[in-house]
Amino acid sequence: MAASGILIGDKLYSSIALTLENCLISDEKLSLTASITDGLDREVETDLRIVGCELIQAAGILLKLPQVAMATGQVLFQRFFYSKSFVKHPMEILSMACVHLASKIEEDPRRIRDVINVFHHLRKLREKKPPVPLLLDQSYVNLKNQVIKAERRVLKELGFCVHVKHPHKIIVMYLQVLECERNRPLVQTAWNYMNDSLRTDVFVRYHPETIACACIYLSARALEVGEHLLFLANVDHSRICFCRCSIC
């Protein structure tokens, strides 16, 4: 987000404000994405987002990444494709780039070769073919270069603002305040809702506190714990209602 300029010597440079507010996308941009502008059907775009996020999650599990890294990769993937089009940027390549980038952001890096091998393995499984080792030929070198370029493209498009504040710890904190942290089914169900919501646009539409409240509300309702869990924090309760509808 451009702010007033900074004068260094005799030159005026534009300044950049990096805040979590930058990560929330306006309703106008959410409704008219670059992919739709390029003629892609909305349902097809939604399916591509879901498949891309599921690939990131599956790859993260095989790479033994922590859940927070997999969540970061999916949020970066969603943010990128609200600025760029699926028509012009291959979904699978960007998924690989987001996994590799997220592993470094969360300080648990994986080699790019391992990332490519895992995605190759997942592709063979989807095609119901026996997994075979990926040959280190020119095709592999070309693919590796594409992933590296895609990672740089993600960083450039997001303005290097790649910090993601996840609701994981917020969910636990709120449940501790409510003295419900010992209710393991409630905690696990809230986490499940939160992880499933990564396939939707809630992480680019709402603050993490709102998402945490919505996940706790949904889990409390499913387990019949009590709707009083909705009133947790100083957040807009109307936004919680919209958020939980998006998750469901």
C-alpha cells in the first residue's frame, strides 16, 4: 500500500506500509478475479483453488512439514490467484512454489528437489499409475527453473508481504479463556474447521480472530456445547456469521 514519499538525498522514494490489513482483499476484487476477466468459468476457478490447496496440503504431509507451513502455503496460493489468472499461470507449478516458499517462511525449509519429487509422486497417484522415480534429465531442470521463477513471481506480486497470522493459537487461547481447552473433541473439531477453511477465501476476507471465533462456534454447535462460545472477543459478530457461512 503506497504511502507518502521518503526523501533520500535529492530523490523522492515511495514508501510501503506492511500490515496485516494489506492481506485482506476487497469484495470487488474477490468477485471479479483475474481468471474471470480472462474468461475462466467461476466454478472452474473454485475447483482449481480447491485442488491447488489440497495438493499443497498433501505435499506438506509427505514432506513432513508442520501444519502451519502447509497453511501458509495455501494462503499464499489464494492471495496470488486473486491478483493473477489461472489461465496464464499453471496451478501445479504455483502450488510447488508456494510449498517451497512457505517452508522457508516458517523456518522449516525443504529442498526444491524434494518438493518436485513429492508432486511427481502425487501426480502418478492421481493418474492411478505406479509411482516411478523422477529422472534428473533436462525436463527436470526445466521444471525446477519454472518453480524458482514462480516463487519469485509470488514474492513480487505480493510485494514480499508474505506474513500470515494463523488462527491456530488464537483458537487455543480463546478456549483457554472459556476454560474449554481440556475438551479435546471441541479443540480438534475447531482445528478441523479451520484447516478445511483454507480451501475457501475466508483467509483473504476476514481477520484471523474472526475465523477463530467462527470455527469455535461451528464446532460448539456441532458438538452441542453451547452457543455462548460465540461471544469470545472484541470482534464484529455479524462478520463471524458471514465467515461461518463461508466455511460451511
